[in-house]
Amino acid sequence: MLKDIYWLVITLLRTTFRKRSNLIVYLGLPLAGILFSLLIYSGNGQGGLHVGVVNEDGAEIAANTISFLQGLDQVKVENVTEAEMQKQLAAGKLDSGLILQKGYSDSVLAGEPAQIVIQSLKGAQVTAYVKAMLYNYIDNFAAVGQISEGDPTRFKQLYEDYQKQDFQLTANTVHDNSLMVQMSYQSIGFLIMFMMMSAINLSELILKGREDRTYFRIMSSPITPRTYVISNIIVNFMVMLIQIGFTVICIRYVFKFDTGIPLYQLVGLLALFALISVGISLSIVAFSKSSGMSGALQNLIITPSCLLAGCFFPIDVMPAFLRRIADFLPQHWVLQTIKQLQEGDSFTSIVFNLLVLGGFIVVFFLLASYKFKRMNDIRNFV
């Protein structure tokens, strides 16, 4: 039996990689996923924020506020008119716009800051940093205004004393590798989808063998149907291990993404998911009467489930009811386990995740086996 399995494995591998196009499918598509992730995140976190400021107030407090913004790291300030600001925001030349309206300085002097407007077409992710720093500064201004009770001379003296505080702040720069981790995480999401597609394509060899009568010629030899299916499983798993190794090497050593976890843990988790992919592909093939039906089920199952599991974008952006659906998808559990390890969780914290993934393996292989047995003889199926 082992000799027959070895012969079938070699034959299936030769048949699979005889076509150069299969190399593109099994190795080129994961590489394309990495490049797509690089494209998605290439502009994030680079160049800082470009903020346009409209100073309609013109008083000293407004000028000090603008000077504070200019002193912030990762913020480039440009003085513009309101019309210019709106035009540049629409064109994407400005990330955010700040308007200090007439009466801004008087409101701060009175201890009740007002007449300040922050605009952006890119949402809170752009304005959050500016708001946090600016509002803290203005609150300090307002506190000085309340103490001075609206007296400009006293306010100026208190503000100068505030500026001359004798405490020192020491700042250290910390390297932020979160962007690299996000890119590697998203690349793995695309790899998971391509692994599932590859598994189904390889399992479809069983159906295609039936359609072109190759299977029946093989069955005329001493090789049993069970041996034929086991050989397909081995080839399937081997090809996905090659996919995993190639993609991880590209992620880590070619594109130099920081995966956030040791490579052996990443490869181990993906190898575990490879077994799940084999089980899913066998189940789809078991319930298909032709390769056409198998392809239709692939389109119906793989892409939507990967979408819901967070393979294409972070699952946090989806509504709560969709995130609940993701709990029933194996792709989600793999990505969630990788994310937990990236966040520094220990191995004991992911034991439950591993048990869930093991459960998926058992369920899908039992489902395929049950379907085969219901047909009494694999010969009637493949």
C-alpha cells in the first residue's frame, strides 16, 4: 500500500506541476496577496499630518495656538484662507483643516473656549491626534483665563509664568512596527484564502479523474479507491506546505515584514489550517457530482467566508452581528490566534483556539468520510 501511495503521490505531483500556469496559481497568487497588502498600507503612517489653518481671530492667543501646532511632531501646518482650505481638503492635499474664528481669543480669555472648528474628509482617524493635543493645550489656556478673570494683563503674566515652568520633559523615540505587523497579518489573510482555493483545486483531481476516465484505468490495477484518496490528501497537504513556506519566506526575508511572532509558530498554525483546508475541500468534492458543481460550491463558500472572517480587512470594522458569524469560521480562529500571539499572549492563552481548530479538522474529515460511506463504495463517487 505504501508503495502504491508513493507512486500515486509522485504521479499527481508531476501532473499538477507539468503546467507552468499551476506555479502561478499556487505560488504567484500568495505573492500577489503580499504585494496587494503592501499597496494597501504603503501610504499609512508616513509623512505625518498636513493641516491647513485659517486664522480669522488674529489675536496673540490665536497666534500662540498656531505656534503650538507647528511645534508638534508629525504635523505640518500651512496658513490658508477658508476657501483654499476647502479646495485643498477636497483635493486630498490637506489631511485636516483648523479654523480659529473671530472671538476665539476672547472666549479663551473668558475661560470658555469656543469659536474653533476642525474639519477633515478622512474622519476621526486623522483628527484624533490633533484634537487630543490641541484641546489639552486650549484647556490649559482656558484655566489660565479663568484664574485671570478676564484681565488681559494678568492673563499675559500668568501665561508667561506657565511658559517658564522649571520641570523638564525627557522624550524617547520608540520604533513603531505596527504597520509592518498589519501588512504581514493581511498577507496571511490572503494566503489563507489562496490555500483554500488550492486545496479545492487539488481535490477536484478526484472528480476530473472520474470525468476523463483516468480513475477507472487506475482502479483496474491493484490500487484501491482508499489509497487513491489518501494519495490526493498527501499531495494536497504537501502543496500547501510549499505555499506556506514560500509565502512566509517572502514576507520575512524578501519584503522584510515583521510578523510579530516566531516563524515556527506562524508556520505551525498555517500547517494546522492546511489540514482544515484539506478537510473542507474533501467535503466539497464529496457533495459534488462534477467539477463544475465543485467550482460553484467553491465560489459560494470560500470567498464569502474569507470576507466575513477578516481575511481581506480587519474584522473590527464589521458590525457586531457579522463578527458573531465569524466565530463559526476556521479562518477567523487562525487569524485571531495569530493576532493574540502578535499582542504578546502566552501559549496557554491560545490552547482553546488550538482545540477549536482541531475540532474543525475532525468535523470536516468526518463529514467527508460519512459522505463517502453513504455511497457504500468510493468507486461509485470518484
